[in-house]
Amino acid sequence: MGENRDAGPSRAPRRRPRTTWTRRVFVAPAVLALVVLGGYPLVFIALAAFTESSLGRPFQEFVGTATFESVLGDADATAALVRGVVYAVLVAVVSVVLGVATAVALWRSVRSGAIVRTLLLLPMITPPVVVGILWKLVFNPSGGLVDTVLGAVFPGGGTVSVLSHPVFAFLGVALADVWEWTPLIVLLVFAALIGQDTEIGEAAALDGAHGFRLFRSITLPAIAGVVGAAFLIRLVLAFKVFDLVYILTSGGPGQSTTMPAYLIWQAALQQFDVGRAAVITLLLAVVVTVVTLPVVAVTRRLHHD
């Protein structure tokens, strides 16, 4: 007989501890890019704001809050910040209203609107400099589209120089901005519309909800979260406007179209005052935060409802 050996209780194979080094390797470039592209500029701006800094010689001397006091005491700088808020809110509201209306119209004709949807995206993919040049030609007082149309409607009325009037120039820049970025709102809202449950709308239509009532009671609540997010994105983009101002008006006439981004460019690259540019940048960040926080709260609430 063979010898019986008591092998004892069998041991379960040991599970190798989960290693995360591979994940760290793949995540490390993203973290490094975030630190370099986000952290370094933020530290640089913060240091420049509290020191006397020029374009060629940053961090020369610590000046504390003197630059902040100078900027806050400058009527043109504070007016530019206020003007930036008015401009951003105006452009965002108009873009969202037009974008939602256009997206709903395309959604209603989803089978026949493929070419139209493609054409509507062209302004968004056009470089901002080209958009500025295009609208400068539109507003040209000598043969531009606006001057030609008004001349045909009101013959003998003389030339119309839109960009030479403070209010019209402000509205002209806003119009070009709306034309360029409204397709983004259309794209976001249209994606939300085609993704919603059509059976709910059909049931509401059977109950007698049609037209604007159907949109207000069924469609709009279903896409409200997306509309809020689109408004937030558009608001932030409007605060960053620079190209259109630079091409169309160069901040004029006077200071009527000088936006915060253009003011930062003037301070840094025309006056070579990096400290002043850094202070305006930080103040703009505070303004954007204050303006967008309520929008973020409302958008979050709409997504949860």
C-alpha cells in the first residue's frame, strides 16, 4: 500500500496586490501638463501682481497692493471690467436664445436639415481673425453690406460708419461674436433634443399640448440643464473676447469697446507693464467667478431636477 500523506488544508492562491504604477505612468503626463500649463502661469501672475514687473525684467521689487490700488483707482480699468460683464451677459443671452430657437427648428426638420446644420457650423470653425475681417467689411462705410442696404432703403442718407459710433461699435462687436459662437449653442442644444425621449412629447401632443405650449411644458424642461450649461460656456467665452475687438475697433472709438482681455494686452504688450496686466487678470478672474457662480448653481440644480 502506498503511504497516505496528509496534505493538510489546501491554501487558496495568494492574490497579488494590485499595482498602480501603470496607471501612474499614464496619468503622470496629464498631471505634469496641468501643473506646467496651469500652476506655473498662476504663480507667475500672482507674483507679478505684487511686484514691479516689466516685460523684460519681472519681479524687480515688492510693491504689495500698490498696483491693485492703482488699477482700482483707474476709471478706464474699472469701466472695462464693468463693460466686460455687460458685454458677456448680453452676448450670452442673445446667443442662447437664438441657438435654442435654431436648434428646435432644426430638430423639427431633422430629416431635411443636414446641409443646413453643416452650414450653421461654418462660423464656429472659422478663425476669429477671419471673422473680424469679414465683419469689418460688412460694417465698411464705403460699400459695406450695412451701408449698401441702408443706402437702398434710405437713398441720399449719406454713409453709415457703424464702428465710429461708441454704442453701434459695441453692438457691432457683439453681433460678430454672436454670429461666430451661436452655432456652438445650436450644436449642444440640438444634441440634447435628439437624445430626449420622443414618447413623452407624443403623449403630451395627444393630450392637447401643441406648439409653444408643448415646448414650454415638455421640451424646455427636458433640455434645461443643457441650456444652462451652454449659457455658462458662452458666458465664459464672451469674457475672453479679444480677436474681434483687436480687428474691428482696437478698443475704440475712445474706450467704448475696450474689453478686459484687450486691456490686459495693452498693459502687457504695449505698455510693457506686466504687473498691471497681472492685476487686471486677477481682478477679471474674480469678476468672472462672481458672475458665473450663480449660473453654475442654477445649472447644477437644473441637471438634478
